[in-house]
Amino acid sequence: MSDDDDQTRKDFDAAVNMTASELKKWLDTDDSKAVGQKKDGGESTGHESGRHIVRILEKKRADLTDDDLAHMRKVVGYVKRHSAQKPKGDITDTDWRFSLMNWGHDPKK
């Protein structure tokens, strides 16, 4: 891995605070499936991303592909942008939190 790839991995590890098993369990919930932008009424972008994140988390570092690294950078950007839009009040049962969780980040952790 290049130094840039190492930084991507570090940034991804800081952004994604859910384990593969936590994220898999979350993605099976109705709340997870209900949030996010959906293409043609199908799976949301965030839900699809969550499935890719699970695959990344289950891989060894040496097995990461260029596509994985590109998705990791996308995840880092999304978590950073979406986190900055935190609503006021209790976030426990909000679409904002649920969207972040689809991307592997639980702001309540």
C-alpha cells in the first residue's frame, strides 16, 4: 500500500466506528432500509454503501482493491459532511443518525 492508501485506511478506521457484525445486524433493520436516497424505489445509496463497508471490514488489508479504497474515501467524506449537519436535541431515533449508521458510523458511540 502507498502512503496515501495508508492514510485512507486510517481515515476510514476513524470514520467507521461499527464492527462488521454490528453493521450487518443494523442493515437488516427496517429503520436502516427506510432512510436515504433511493434509486427507482430500490435500495438506498447508504444501504448499498453499508454492504460494501461490511465487505471491506471483513477483508485483510492486503486484499483491499482500488475500488475498496475509492469507496473508503467516499465513506470518509460522507461521514464528515453528514456529521456536520447534526440536528439539535436527542438524535437517538433520527433519520440523520440512521443514515450515518448505514455508512458505518454511529454518532451515539
